[in-house]
Amino acid sequence: MNDVSKLLAGAVLTLSASAFSLPAAAQSMQSPYLDSACGAWQGNTWVPNGSCTDTDNTFKHQYVAGTIVSVTGHLVTVQRSKGQLVIDDQLALNRQLTGKVAVGRRILAHGYWRNKVFYATMMATPYVDSRCGTWRGNEWRSNGTCTKADDMYRHQYVAGTITGVTGHLVTIQRSKGTLVIDDQLALNRKMTGTVAVGRRILAHGYWRNKVFYATLIQ
């Protein structure tokens, strides 16, 4: 074999080896993290089971609430009080834990953050207080069927004058200052009347994580 043939043979072997070897980054890639193997959600609290301690430190478990404004494949954009967020719901879809993913639906998505992306592993409809009790005047009366919810959600009413409306977020002026309330649940139940600047309202609902959700506006 002459020198040219030897060089060509060496080149072919090199190309063949590189064609079947994956880059280091690709070799280290793992399948999507499944949090169901590492713990469980108890209400809105993530409780690890201790079998994935290293993974638990890597993935930040959280839940987000908002209204779906667009759906593109497994990417869902939700409108929150703090702005819009795109979530990846492929894992929830795989587990059939999403319900109908449609624009206008109010959702509560549980999952985790990884590299600034939120992966939803479960999507549900948020708490609706009409299942758990009723308002009698300005007093909330629990029906006793949602005992855990009674501890998690603080029912109250707020009064003020509407000074701004942005979608389902309503800003009202109160004697103690301004407050932004989320009236999507009241809108869904058609329990709002005309939401317009200048209107004086009395909103019944509940507090959750420093956000007031109105279920009835008078």
C-alpha cells in the first residue's frame, strides 16, 4: 500500500469513528426528570421522599397560577399577576394530568424549574370556594367538606373604587391604598357585573400567597 492509500484509509477510519461517537454533552444528557419518583405534592407543598436527594437540590419545585392565553404544542403561555409565563406541559400531558388545555382556562400548574424553564407535571383548576361553602352577607360559612382548603385559603371581602382594569386584573382604590385583585373566577361564574373604571365595588373571595382572588363582585 502506497503512502496515498495509507492516508486515505486513515481518513476513512477517523470519519467512521467520529460518525458513531456522540459529543460529550449529548452523552451526558438524561431523560426528563420525573418528580413522581422523588416525592409528592401535598396540596401546594412539595414533599420529597428522600430517594432523589441530589436531584431535589437541582430542581426547584413550585406551582404557578394563571389564565391560559395561548397554546403552541406543549408550550402554554399563562397570564399571571406578575406578567406572562411560558410553561412546558409535556410531562403533564404524558401523565394525562392536564384536563383540557384551552385559551381562557384558569389553571394551577405544579412542577419544577430547570434552567429558567418551568416544567408542569400536573395542571388542575384552582380552588373554587363555591364547592366549600357560601357567603352569607359578608360572612363566609364553610360547609365542612374542604377542611384543608379552609386552612389554606383566607376568605375575606374588600371594598373600593376601580381605578384600572387589565384583563382579569382589577386595581381598586381603598382607604388603605390600592390593591390589585384577580377577578377571573368571578368572571368565569358571571358574577362581576360591568368591570369599569370609576365603579364602586364590594368583592368577596379569598387570599392566597398575598393575592386576592375575587369570586363575587357586587
